[in-house]
Amino acid sequence: MIYDASYEDNYNAITEITRRLQLDNKKVYSLGFVSQKKKPEYCFPKLIFGFFTSRDFTWHLEAKSNFINEFIQTEFDVLIDLSPSDIFHTKYVAGLSKAKYKVGIYSKEYFHIYDLLLDVNENISLEELIDHSLHYLKTINNQKEYAK
């Protein structure tokens, strides 16, 4: 998952969904973008939580951090981008990602990045966006299983 970690509420929501997915035997890694120059105290890296800022890129958009490059190169089954469309760096990472299937919020500028687009109200809460994403992914997965 990629998300906007600039707000502690977002971090808490991602922590909760990560816990729920792990209880469902899913492997989860999240990458949070922080818009502040200094990462807040709650943004300390853990085994499955990474954080980045615009400072983690060179002026010509090469990732300076190994964990960003590792995230991009990892062939995740699914990448869920939960960030708003105005955060360029999260879209950039999602676009470069080697994930097999990408989910994101519909945006005219970035629709080509994703395999599944969610056309949602811009005032939707992160929790609702997570629920929508997981609902549609489960629906698609169930249809694949049914088709076999």
C-alpha cells in the first residue's frame, strides 16, 4: 500500500488495515509519503512500514533511498495506492512499481498507471477508501475463482 502518512490518523488507519490483512494471512508492506520536511515521530520505520519524502529523490526523480528502489522492484501481487491525486511522488512510485496489479483513485492525469480505478468522492475517508478497495479486489478474486 502507498498512502499519505502526513497525518497520524492516516498512519493509524493503515496500521489497523495491515493488522487485519495479516490476520487473514496476507503479506503486507506499506509505504507512506510524508509531505513535511521532517518526518513526524510516529513515522519510524518498521519491518513492514516505510516512509519517504520528496527529499528521498534527486532533482531528476531518481530515488536516493534503497527502500524506495526495493519497493518499486518488488513484484507485489497487488499495489493499492490510497493517496490523493495531488501527491505526485506517490503516483510516480506507483507508476514505476513492478506490481502485477495496481489499484488507485481515478484521476485524468494518472489513470494509465492503474489496472483498477476507484471513482470516489474526493472527501471520502481513508477508511472508506480502504474498504472500497478491498471489496472490489475480493469481488474480482471471487470471480476469477468462480471462472476456474
